[in-house]
Amino acid sequence: MRGPKFGAHMSIAGGPANALRRGEMMGCETIQMFTRPANRWRAKPLTERQVAEFQRVRAEVDIGPIIAHSSYLINLGSPDPELWQKSLEALLDELHRCQQLGLRDYVLHPGSHMGAGEEEGLRRVAEALSRALEETADAGVVILLETTAGQGTSLGHRFEHLGWLLDHVRFNERLGVCFDTAHAFAAGYEFRQPESYEAMWDRFDKIIGRERLRALHLNDSKRDLGSRVDRHEHIGKGFIGLGAFRLLVNDPRLRHIPMLLETPKGPDMVEDIENLAVLRSLVEDDWPLE
């Protein structure tokens, strides 16, 4: 295989199978999708027809892996017992949907401590993840904790946060990590030069472990290094720049990791086509073969 698989987040409007159809139209080799509306607590269960259609279309298109992303309302770090329980129940529902659709990887923002402090917030996240993994032991779904920008009271903007969770969550063999370029950059991780790029991944490996990395979100940033502001920009149009993405897409250690866009786009999604073309143009012809 030459080079990584590129794709983007695709809408499930009209049914989960439509995410696959849209991905094929955009030329995706891998996609990310929600399993239900991202801004609602309640959603109708998946029907047998929806699941069957998803599997039928999946067999027809050459797209994989297909990665799920959590809804935005879930906050496992909340100090509010009601919101924490609601978030846990939503997480369990989404893991069940992943199992129904046959999706193995599920990206999740660790959560926000909402003023209770990082230590307490991480403890709550760890307990929720432990319960969720125990209750879905037969699902085979791996939860990928996403690096965050550190906006507000969000957790996950330091590698140490994710490393602590990996060490303290029960049944953690089903935990992985999703690295978001815009988030890590906003959190203060410099990786625009070869030296800083290598230093960052060395730190990642020591604190988290490269074997835990299962997905990459490739997004440029509207805000500068260390801004702690989560604002995605088109590839090469933000403060990260093309050089860093060239390093990422040509890193042989990442060749097996799906690389997914979450860049801004309109209804016709032409921006996805343009950003995918930019990423592919950065891949060097002499990609090393194993």
C-alpha cells in the first residue's frame, strides 16, 4: 500500500448509508460519521432496514475504515450528577449503534470539568469510561479519546490527560487515541518543523504510546499556536501550514492510520474535494514500501 488513506467527516442526513454514498462522491478512502444527530439527547433507534441498507452500501463502496464520532452533548467530566448520568447513557446508546452498524472505532472528546478542576474531571471521565466499556464488553468497539484544544474547561489538551485516563480506566484495552492537528496546535504543541515534529511524537509515544493511535483529524487552524481556541481552517490556509501536513502524510509510521478532514464546508461539499486534493498532492512519489 502506498501512502495513507484520506477521507472526511460525512453527514448521515437521510440515513447512515448516505454517509457512505457522500464519501464515495467526494473520493474518500475512509470516512467519519455520527451514529445519530449530534446535538440531540434523544434519537430514534436504528431500524433493521437502516442497518441492512448501511451494510449493503458498505459492501458496494471501497471505503474503510469507517469511524464513528460522538455527539457533542456528551460530557463525561461533568460534576453535575444528572448531566453525567445522561452523558453515560448517551455514550452507551452510541456504542450500541456502532455495534449495530459494525463500526469498530468511536471518537470521543474526554469532556469538560466545568470548574470542578482537572483532577476531579478526569476522575469522573475515567469512571464513566470504565462503566461504559464494562457494559459493552461484547460490542468490540474501541473508544478513541480525542486530543482537544483546551478551550474553556475542556480536558484532553495535554498528552498527560490522555495518558492518565489510559492508565486509570478499567478494561482499557479498548481505549485508543485520535490526534487532531488543529486541537494539538491550539493546545500549544509545535510540529511545523522536522525537529519539533519529531519531538512532539517522541513525547506522545512516552506519555500515551504510539500503539494507541488509531485515527488522525487533519485540520489547519484559524488561530495561532497555543491559542486554546478550537477553530478549523482549510489545509494550508491557516497557521499550521502545508509543511506540517507534508510531514504527517509522508511519515511511514502513520501510513496505516486513517487521516480524516473536519474542515469547513458548504452544502455541495466541494471544499472536501479541494482539501483532499491538497493532501494527496503532498504525498511524495517515493513513499517507502515495507
